[in-house]
Amino acid sequence: QVQLVESGGGLVQAGGSLRLSCLASGDIFSWNPMAWYRQAPGKQRELVARITSIGSTNYSDSVKGRFTISRDNAKNMVFLQMNNLKPEDTTVYYCNGHYRGNSYWGQGTQVTVSS
């Protein structure tokens, strides 16, 4: 079964850090690209960061310089290191990946940043 499972969300104070993890089933090199999105209530899901199978990355302007996406192909995992978190980063974060032509989503993990 092809799936993505996220972990690592939680509550943190402004200025703090969290690391989100996404475990992918199947052949990790077939997951290309992989990405993190977030969606606040009543808003469209927005791209946070994306990484290709060879490690090329891109970020939304709102997180550039604060968040880092990476992948560990040996462990079938993708990570989102979030530093200097702000209250406006509060929302549900989703792992997304394209696997052999299809798009898959994780279940989402809540990130809450208190001021």
C-alpha cells in the first residue's frame, strides 16, 4: 500500500523549532518530487517546500531562510526543519509526494506556535 505518514507536529513558542517527518512506503527514488504543504482553516492549501529525488529544493517566500526540507533516501523519509517559528505558521502541515504518476497525501500534522 502506497502511503505517507507524518509525525513531529506540536506546540512551540514563537522563535522555537520543530522538525516534521514523513515516512514514505515503497521505493523512495520513485517518490519525485516530495513536498510539504500547509492549510489554514478557510484557506487554500499552499506549498511550503519541495524537494526532488536528486535534492533540488524550493521554498515559499514566507518560509525561506527559516525552514529546510531534506530527505534521507536510506530511511524513506522526508523532513521539514522549521526554525524561528512564528504564530502565523500555525496550521496543519501535509506531506505530499508523486509516486509513479499519482499524487499522495499524508494525514496531516498540527503545528501550533504560541506568541
